[in-house]
Amino acid sequence: MLELHDVKRHFGGIRAVDGVTIAISEGTVVAVIGPNGAGKSTLFALLMGELALSGGTISLDGRDMRGLSPDRRARLGMGRTFQAPRLFAGLSVQENIGIVLHARRGQAASAGSGASAPLAEVGLEDQAGALAGSLSQGQRKRLELAMVLALEPRILLLDEPTAGMGVGERASIMGLVMAAVKRRGLTMVFCEHDMETVFAHARRVVVMDRGTLIADGSPESVRGDALVQEVYLGRHPGSEA
């Protein structure tokens, strides 16, 4: 469904993403992990067309995505959230959803009927009239997720979906995410630092370090990989878990 071949992004002499090749099948849930500066967020920006490739190709259903803008990719079924939610803080929760609906199908930005379903899906129906800027961090994450779901995506790209949350909030937001994935039959790629979240929900884990892939496999195989333990999980090969 989604294929990256020898994907590169260089900033001068810095190789933020350097030769990444991944094929992601429809319906899978993939976690991308790695230390700070590994290139994860840059990879997501390349997937959504927010940054141009320095080399390689990205294709969706066999279609080369080079030159396609983020809004065009969204119309093809790719939806992205950010580590810090990007909302219209001065507008209501319902109006934030309305803007997405208007962009997707020309529906009036104030349309409450179209906004109610995605808000209910993330448990924010009671906050429809509240200003987005007044929401808590967890509620902001939920609203951004609802905005992406309103696009009716096929692929979810979630950048740090549990950032800034406590244990209970992390479990709650991921429960909503995984329920939406199952209900809608979505493919999901998410970048996450909380390893409990990663190993609880991912069916495949991709590990990056300094712009390159160092591991790719099931959570169990990645957890036991000596290089991953040394570079990211903080244990030296041979040490006790």
C-alpha cells in the first residue's frame, strides 16, 4: 500500500533520513521508534509532502507521490497528527471539525451534523461549543485526531500521539485510536517514545538511528535485538532486562 524506497532527506551535510526502505501493507499498525534526532519526524514530513525528498521515492498504491502537496496527499487518504496539536485555537471544537469538512467536500464550515460523528468518536461531543484553545493537552490530542478522522483517511500518521500525557491519558487516547483503526479498517504508522504504548499496540516496529533503519520486525524480535537494546532501549547486549 505504502512504499518507501531509498528515501533520503539531507540538510546541508546533515543526513536526517538516509536511505530508508520500507513497505507497509494495508491494515497494519506500525510503530517507528528511535532516539531523539533519529529522523522520525523528518520521515513523517516526507511522507506528507511537507518536505521534499533529497533522493528516493514514496509511492501509495503504486503511484509516485513526488511533487504532490500535503493537501493532495490528504485527498488520496493520508492523514497526519503532530506532536504539538495544530488547531484553530480561537474557534470552537465544532468549528475546527467544520473547517476540515469544508476542505474535504465543500460542506459549510459551521455544519454541526457533520462534526458530531468524529467528535463522538473521540469522546468530545460535550465540548463541541468550547474554544479549542481552552482544551487540556489530552483533549487537544483528541480534537486533532477527530479532525484527521473527519478527512476519512485510509492511512493514519500519528506523531507522538501520547506526548505530554499521564499513564491514564495515554491508555485512553490509544484506546480511541485503536478502536477507530479497527472500526474503519485503517492502516496506521505512529511515532512514539513510550515503549509500553509501542509494544502494546504495534504489530510491527521499525527502529531508526541517525537517519537509517537499524531494525524492522515484530515487537518481540525488536525488543530482543542487541543493537536496539544498546542504541535505544538503554541496555548493553548480554545485560539483564
